[in-house]
Amino acid sequence: MNGVLDLCRLSGLSNEQRKIILSVAQNLQLIADISQADLFIDCLLEEENAALIVAEAKPATTPSLYQKSLLGQIAYEDMEPGVFFSLKTGKPISGSRGITEESGVMQQDIVPIKDSAGETIAVLIKEKDISREVQQEKNLGKLMKTTEAIEKQDVIKSIIVQEMHHRVKNNLQVISSLLRLQKRRTTSEEVANVFQDSISRISSMALVHDYLAQSGIDEADVKTLIKQVASLLVTSSTTPDQKVIVSVEGESVFCPSDKATAVALIVNELIQNSIKHAFLSREEGQIDITVTLRKQMVTIIVMDNGCGIGDSFSHSEPSSLGLQLVEMLVEEKLQGVFAFLHSEEGTKVSITFPLIGSQV
């Protein structure tokens, strides 16, 4: 069964936008039956971090994930981060997994609905029970573990991955050493600072490959990497009479090597700018970093108790390499969003990105 709310109650939508949403809603039942999935349309409300479910369709070809209708209910960002990510950025999300009401596993795919001007006015959400597929994946995994030939292939692959990352790490360390030699030869403080920034970035990349070389897999725990980057920067970037404490809390989140490298570089820039600008003329400073994962949406929050990083970033000239690097990595490598958050003291920024399935 399907249903659609009266869209006139949403004062923020124009007549044209209402017609576009209604045209999509007319096909919900057909799509639900063909895809054997529950379908919803959510619209962002004027109330911050809230969305209204304006249309739904339950499949007639398979049991629904929901016993009751969700039409007209309010969805909040802390419970549906993927939905709000798509509403606010206009980017689709595919392959996100979550737990159903019956403790099964469901896959959530989200596609933005846009008007003729390209503005995102709603999102189409598909939720499908994949408990059976997940169980098949587990059974296949058990079968592979019992196969001696495949076990040998895994060992060989692990050795190759370790050796590859070990060589990359060594090459990066050589480049870093060459830059240090060049830094010692310069008499310009400005040029020396440029060399130091480059050394820090390369060292952060080397940390990722060192981690991967030791683990033998092509995924890295970004929380562990952030701790290593923070320790490196506090040692190399602070003055002898300056005490900067970096606290890293939250969940262990494993990312592919390319995303892990991007996260390491982003955090390197944020911590380095806090040390440079937020704690000027201060002997002590605190930087708090939290890592959270909800429904395969990763959020990293970096907050300091100083006064400089916000101004240094938000008022930087367009040529600011640090800001350009952060924005480029978040947008192109993570397909995510970088934002400044309100803070009573110091500066607070967030990086939010999908762990898998993001498309540009």
C-alpha cells in the first residue's frame, strides 16, 4: 500500500516543486513491487535537522520491513544521517546497511529529487531486507576459509600488500629527508615554513603506509592514524615552552587506503593550523578530536580552545594552500562535506563522509 501527504502543508515548496515530488510519488508502488523494497520520500523541514516523510509505498511482492505506516512521521538527523547528507548536499548514497525492526539487515539507497534549477527538494529512499544475502556472504566466507588454496592466495596477497606499502613508506621518508636538507640550507623563514608544511604532509602519508605495511591489509583504522598524526605534529610543530594536548576519542573506523590517506592529510592540516594560529602567545592549548560512525556515515569533529584556526581558515585568501587542500580532499577524495560549527570557545569544524557507496 502507498500514501502521499498533502504537500501544501510544506510552505517552503513552490507549486512546481510540489508537482515534481507528486510525479515521483505516483510511481512509488510500481517501483516498490519491482524492487521488493519499502520506498519513502522525505522533505527537509524548516526546523533544523528534521525531515517529514511525505510519501511511502510498501511492496506487495514481499513482506514490508515496517508493520505500521511511517507516513507523516518526522525523521531526525541523528537517526538518519545518510538521508540528511543527501538532502543537504544533493549527493546520492548507495549500499548503506542498517538493522531492521526484526534485527535483520537492510540496505538503504538514497537518491535526491531535484527541481528544474537543480535544487534538492526531497530524497527518494529505498530500504530492502538483505538478511538472506548477508547470510550467504557469511557462508561463502566460511567456505573460503576452509579452502587451502584460497588461504594460500590470501597469504600471498597479504605479503604483496605489505611489501608495496613498505616500499611506498620508504620512498616517502626519502623525500621527507631531502626536504629537511633543503630546509636547513634556506635562510628565509617563509621558505623554511613551506618546507616544514610539506614535510608534515608527507610524514602523515608515510604513517598511513607504515600502518598498512604492518597490518597486511588495504584498510586502516582512521582513529589510530589520527592519534599517530597528532603525536607527530605535537612533537615537531610546537615550541619547547608550549604544551599542546590532543585528545582523540570515538570509534574505530576502517577505511580503504585512499580514504585513510585523505583523512590523515586533512587532520594534519587542521591540527597544524590550530598549533600555528589558535594558541598564539599561549603556553597551553587543547585540541579534541572525535570519530563517530552511524549507518556508514563517518563524522570527524576537530575542536580547539584557542582563537586562531577559525579566522585563519574562514578568512584565508583563495590561494591558501591549507584551505584548498582540506576542501579538495573532503570533496574529491571523500565525497563529503567540510563545515565550521558553532562553538562558545575556540574553533570547531566537522568532516562528514559516507564510508562506502558515495557517488559524485
